[in-house]
Amino acid sequence: MGGVVVMNSFADILNKPTLFRDRNVLSPHYIPEALPHREKEITKIMETVSPALKGERPHNLLLYGKTGTGKTCSVKYVMEKFSSVPSASKMVYVNCRIYDSKYKILQKVVKDHIPEFYKQGYGFSFLYEKILNWIEGDGKSLIYVLDEVDMVKDIDDLMYTITRSNDELKRGCISLIGISNKVSFKERLDPRSRSSLFETEMVFAPYTSYQLREILKQRSTRGFVDGVVEEGALNLAAAIAAQDNGDARYALKLLLKAGELADENGDSKITDTHVEKARRTVDEDISVEAISTLPRHQQIVLYSIASLQCEGGRYSSLGDNGNSRINGLLSGEVFERYSLLAKKFRTEARSARWYREYLNDLEMLGLITLTDSGKGQRGHTRFIKLACSPQKVMQLIESVVFGQSIAPSPMPTG
Ligand code: ADP
Ligand code: MG
């Protein structure tokens, strides 16, 4: 019997030569022990929250800036320092993409700190009462860190509740740190919550290419074997990311992917060629990730655009290129489709005001482009175009929403 030698083994895989020393360091969840070029911001956050350590109420603070400018990691960095100082006070981190309502935000603090009351079915006032008792128990200062606070549906209610709780509390207090990628969300707030949420504001500017280079340098020293990352690779990754909104997350992704590509190829150095290749794969991944993590209504709007665009293609092949479709879809027809489709996605369509904001979000993420119609043509409207393949968008959203591809059902035409 000719013995077949099985070469596959985990040992072989694990012993495969690699340029990585610690991949984990390149992950977006890793928080380095120092955050270059955010020292000032971190100091200011620390100063703002410090009264809590003496049992006083810190001012509310709003941090905003584009994605990847280090808002989340700066605050998490401060949270770690905060929790290492002995005090009754607490900072509680809430990702509002998940906890997107006043009720869920209260639930989160109960879940983290008074778990005996964390059960489905408790009403709002019950939880509210428990939280106030918990705060009064030792007169703590509770600092809610609401990341992506613009996702909170009933933010005005929440602000009202917090203001009221500070009046009701005999000891202790609640304050907020809001974090947002959008400045525009300010306009949606009612004036009272606006002035209260914006007691202090801070803007995180996009990183420059130079700053990104240093951030990458710091991570690559820990993440990769000494000397394998070429300067040219770091410079290129930094330059690409600086052009693209100064986003450190994107820069790190490029570097991670470049390392993987070099490994796959058995190369001994990471060069600008790997970075260039990495850029293409990362861009592809990012739009998939961006779409699948979009809040539901934005997904439905995007789906509406994709489905109309698929049909629009048919129109033009029939020779009906009469008018506006050349420039893109009309904002109004997309809204109509969105209202119609919402049901199919088991939800209720939001108002036109929200819809316009969703469009802005989608544009900011680079998923669509918007152009103004200018004067004359049908009054003032916007033309909408998808920035990626409509078929792919539809498939992706269907699989994310329904867990599997569904056969597109024919849409009534208006
Ligand atoms: P934002 O919340 O503004 O979108 P994050 O705080 O999530 O941005 O940062 C994105 C990624 O970039 C994270 O992986 C973080 O580790 C990294 N990062 C951002 N700023 C810095 C910095 N100054 N130094 C080191 N890493 C950073
Ligand atoms: Mg963030």
C-alpha cells in the first residue's frame, strides 16, 4: 500500500512564516497605550469629566468629527484612566447603533451595573427608579458615554429625562458625553436639548498624512517583525487615508491587508505595491461592511435606489432616455419607493425629513452621489446615483435583512 503522506496539519499552518508579530495590534479594537496627536483632546476630556471624581456634576460634552478621527478610542482611553481612580462614580459606554432609544440606554446601565433588574418586560419608570436609587446609594456621578448619539431616535426625550433626573436626585448626578460623526444632527434637536447637550463641544479634525504615518508607525512597530515594513509602504498608506477623510481606521486596514498580502505571497517585506493592492480589496470590503452595518432605514433607502436603478437600466435600453434619468434618480421617486418598500422590510417609513437625512448619510459614506438639479428643472430636487453595483447592493441588503436572498417581487409602478 502506497502510503499517502498527509501534509495538512495545524502545525504546518501555524508555523508558516509570517511578517506579523502580533496581528491583534492592527485590529481596530486595540487601544494602544498612547494615542499620538490626540493628547490635547484627551486632556480636555479628562478635565471635563474630572469633577465626577469629586462627586460633582461634569458638564455635558459633545465630541464630533469624521469617522476614524479617534473619538471612540480617545474616550475609551479616558474611561480606562477614570476607572483606575478610586471613586463611586462611573462612566458607562453605550453604542447607540445598538442601544438606539431612551429605554434601551437605561437598560444598558441596568444590565452593566444593576443586573438583578435586567429582565425583559420591566417598564421605563421601573428602570428609571432603580437607576436613581443606584446613583443616590453612594452619591455617584454617572457619566453616560453615548457613542454615535445621532442614532438615538428619541434624543429629545432622553435629554429631558436626564435633566429631570438631575432635579430629582438628592445625591449624585448624571451627565453625558455624546459622540457623533455628524454635525448636522444638531439641527434635528430641539433647542433646549441642543443647549444642554452642547454645554461643551469638541471637534476632532481629520488626521493629516503626517499624523497618520506616525499612528501607523507606532502600530507597525508592535504589530510586525522588526524592519519588514518599508517606509514607502507606511507613507503610501498614510497618504491614501489622508486623502480619504484622514481616517485612521482605514489607514490601519490598509496596513493590515498589505501585511496579509505579503504573507500570502511569501514576501519578506511589505512594500508600497502591497499597499496599492490592499487598497483595492479594502475598498471592496468597506462598502460591504458599510452597507451591512447601516441602520435599517438607510438600508431600505439604499435598496430603493438600487431597485429603481435596476429598472431604470431597462428604461434606457428601451430607448426611453427622456430626461432626468441621465443625471440619476429623482429624490421624490426614491422616497415613494422607500415608503412602499418599508412594509416589505417589516417597518414603517419615516417622514421626508428623515429621508433627506438618510440620503446625506449615504452620501457621506460614499455609497451614493447626490447632485442638485439646479433651477428650472422640476423646481428644486436632487438627483441620486448609486456609487456601486445596484445588483450587488440588493443582494447584500436582502441577505443581511432576510438572512437569505429573496426573489425580487415585482413592484407596482406609479
Ligand atoms: P472614530 O470613533 O472617530 O470613528 P476610532 O476612535 O474608532 O475613530 O479610531 C479608529 C481606529 O483608529 C481605531 O482602531 C484606533 O485604534 C485608531 N486610532 C485613531 N486615532 C488614533 C491615534 N491617535 N493613535 C493611535 N490609533 C488611533
Ligand atoms: Mg467611533
